[in-house]
Amino acid sequence: MKLLNKNIDMISWTAKDGTVTPVRFRMEDNGETTTVKVDRILQTEKNRFGGSQTLCFLCSSIINGIEKIYELTCNCDNQKWLLRKI
């Protein structure tokens, strides 16, 4: 996987108990905007990164006809999402 650390626009669900689930996101690459639906969440981890609580999701989706595995990170303090690796 290639390390990207790109800010992305995210649509996510938050359950009554506070569980966050990513649904789909939009990323820009070389001036092109791509919307990706999160097909499967393979693993979820809670971490501390720079003193902030983060949620890391290892996910799988079909992007441009190819199944890709990638990592999404949500900073719980400011609700910013990153596409960390793809």
C-alpha cells in the first residue's frame, strides 16, 4: 500500500452508541474527483495519534473495476478524515 495522507470528504453513519461507520468518500487525484463507496470494513482500530483519539478503518472497495484495500482514519477531536494508504 502507498502512503497518501490525503484529506477527503466523507459520509459516515454514527449509531446511538457512538459507533462510527464510513459509507462513502470523495477524493481528488490529479484534478479528477472520484467517489468511492466503502464495500467492506475489514478491520477497525482505536489509536492515539499526536495526542488525539483516532479511528482507523481497513476497508475494501472496487475502484475503476479493480478491488483495492485502503486505510481510512478519522480524527475524533475534529472529525477530519484522511485516506492514509491505498
